[in-house]
Amino acid sequence: MYSRVATATIRGIQSVPVCVEADVSDGMPVFEMVGFLASEVKEARERVRTALRNVGCALPPRRITVNFMPADIRKSGAGFDLPIAVAVLAAMGRLPHAVLDDVLIVGEIGLNGVVQPVHGVLPMVAEAKERGIRRCIVPRANRKEAALVSGMLVCGVENIGEVMRLLEDASWEKYAAEEYNIEETQPAVLPDFSEIHGQRLMKRACEVAVTGMHNLLFVGPPGAGKTMVASRIPSILPPLAEAERMELSKIYSVKGMLAGENGLLTQRPFRAPHHTVSVQGLTGGGRIPQPGEISLAHKGVLFLDELPEFARETVEALRQPLEEGAVHLVRLGGSYVYPADFMLVAAMNPCPCGYYPDMQKCRCTQTAIHRYLERISQPILDRIDICVEAPALTFGELTGQQKEETSAAIQKRVAVAQDIQRERYRKEGFSYNSQIPATKIREYCALDKKQEQYMEEIYGKLQLTARSYHKLLRVARTLADMDGGDRICDRHLEEAICYRSFDRKFWER
Ligand SMILES: [Zn+2]
């Protein structure tokens, strides 16, 4: 007898439809599985065989063939156990329907027949709905996540027995009857900029960076509040748009980090991986490919504290994603794309002890300082748009009673300046100044004759590269937008130059 079950596999964060066919016929008692399978999918055979025996449905001594379609897509992940089990049961005649094209089935099963949660349920269910499927059977632990896709009848199951009863009685409503209470979470209370006294320069840099989504670097001695300031950036980020919430939630689903209890993700991420993070942990990949920290920071902030402490190859791995807003991984059976459109915020001490260039306090040798700064390569520095020195707090700032501006007030200004950008770029494929392609710099960051001459001087003086020069102009564009002005003025250029002068100060080459 023949049977067919609809399921899916994940590539990157995309779900690809897969059809599992099973055939039980007379012949040598074997259990064969074919169709370009990753090793963990091949192992499903033993899990399914044992699990079915343990729930009282031992496989008959006949020839069992399971085929996965389409053949040219590599099937990976553990979510195929349940569709295989259902297809085999149906082909054995143990289920009333042999063809289950209109139900998406995913789930891993343990040897005792218990259905285990899997990663990537949200993109799978969303994609299934797009191809017209209206019912799905998922592990119970994934049911709330699946229910985030509206218009889908979601049945969360705990074990194979439950799946069999569900399909035998077609008791969909009973299993789906439970109301999935999805409560939109109130946004968590974020640390606020008003809690930081002084540090005007760093705060200004944060506002500029967020407005144009520019990459940002703080250099300064320990205790200057670099981390404190950076951790308040989420409080001035604009809210996520609906499509962005879905895209981001899919990434977290593929990583197995979406519970679904509180609906789709509402807040822009702020990820601060430790400096011991591996290249793979940062950019993604692995035997069973998973998104890395930079994809978890998609549409939000990736914060690298103590930048020189990160392995050089780890930081270098950011170069390509910073340019493209995505990670491309080539693996057996195809390439994967993980979105990684994030704002990079980094912080570092200027030398091993942290006090350079304050020579009264710094005890490092020139060589030690040089070696320390050398850990950050020029190509990475070129990708930083804004760098500010974080001065140690003055006594006045430390004890000041002055009322500081709240994050809400800053966020309001950010939103206004971002609207200007979105309006200007509405016909383009980007929305922020930091994303203006090199070919359109002249169009959007036009300078007058005098300004051009001035910039030529600066180009030589700061030893800019084409890339860093363009970054400077994009920042100037953002500063002009913050002023609500159409043209880039001299003062905007000057401020942008200040944010670019760090190369010369610290990294004299
Ligand atoms: Zn030092």
C-alpha cells in the first residue's frame, strides 16, 4: 500500500515543502529510506521503528520503502520522524487516510513514542499556509508558535498514540479546541538614557548612529560608561514593523528560541555575545546549520564589548555580512542565507591598561599599545561609521544634579529623522542613510564646489579610503536629516569628520 504525507525542511530561515511517501509491499523485510538525506534524517529509521514497536505497532516483516521529494533538496533536521511514522502507519493500513496532502506534519519522536519539539515550526507553518494547507500537526511544545500563523488549525500532540487517534477519528476540533492564549507582551522596561549623567558626546553619537543605522565604536578608559551607554541604545530604537516582526520571529524559531507564548517578537534585539564566541557562533553554520548571533541581532544591535579581545578571525568574519546585511553559507546540497541586517556597536579600551593616551596613568609600552590596536584590522575600521572617545567622567558629571533627557524624547527625534529618510528612499531598495549604495552617494549626498574642495583636503589629511569617505558622507547626510535640512551643510561635514578622525589618532600607520 502506498501513502503520502506533507511536511517541510528548513534552509536558512526558509521553509521548503517536502513530501514523504511510504510503500509497504511483499518482499525481503527491509526498511529503506531514500531521497538525499542528512545523517540525522537517516537515523530517523531506527527511532521510528523502535517508537512504533513501543506503542504496539511493530513494523511487519515486509519491504518498507520511504521516499522524500523533491530529490534535489537535502533533508536535514529531526522533524521528519513524525511524518515518516505517519506515512508508514498509513501504508500499513493502520490509518484511514493514506494521502495526507492537506495536513502539515512535523515532529521528532523519542524511542517511547513521545513527540519532541523541533526548530523552525513558525516558518514551516507560515509557508504551508501559503501553499494552501489549513491544518497542521506539531509537537505540543511548538503549538503556540505554530498558532502565530493566523488561519491555521493547529493540533499539538504529545505522542504517536495521540496522532493515531486524531487521524482515526478526524477529531481535529478536539485537539485544536484549546484556546491558545497569546498575550502580546507589554514591552519590557528598558534602561533609559536619563539615568546617565553627562557623557553628552557618547549620547549624541548614539542618537546619530541609530537615526541613520550607522555602525558605532566607543574608545575609552574603563569606567567611562561605554557599556552603560551602549546598553541603552535599544530604548531609542524605532518599533518593529509588522513584516519585520515576522521575519525576526522566524529566525528565532529556526534557532529554537521562540516560545510563541507572547506572540511575535516585539522588540528589536540587542545581542551582546561574549568575546570567546566562535566564528560559527557569531555568523551561523554548523553541522545542522543554525543562525548565529548576527542573525539574532537582525533589525537590531550587535554589541561587541572589549572588541580587541575577540579572536581576529571572528571579527573579520563580520566583514561580508556588514556589507550585505546577510550571511551566505555554502553547504552540501545548496547554499543558505541568514538575514543579518544589524547595527554594529563596539567598545574598546585604547590600550591594554585602558588609559592611553593619558600618559600619567598609562603604563603600557608603545609596542604593547601598537600590538593591541593592531588586532582591529583596517577593513573593520573602514566599516565603522562613527567613532567617539569616551572620556572618563569628571567629578561634576558624577555628582551632577542636572536633569537628563529621557530615551522617549530622543526616540521621538530619531523617528522624525528616519521618516525623512524613508520618504526620500521610498523608491529605492533601502531605507536608511547608512545603506546608500556607493553608486548613489553623489545623488543623495551632494556637496557644493567649496565643500568638495574642502573634502579633498580632508581625504588626504585623514588618509581616507573610498569606503571610509563614503561612510563619512552618509553620516553627514544623517546629521543634515536630524536638522531637517535638505542640503548637507559645513557643520554636518565637520561633525562627521570628528567621528572619523580616530584612525589617525589611535591607528597611525
Ligand atoms: Zn595603557
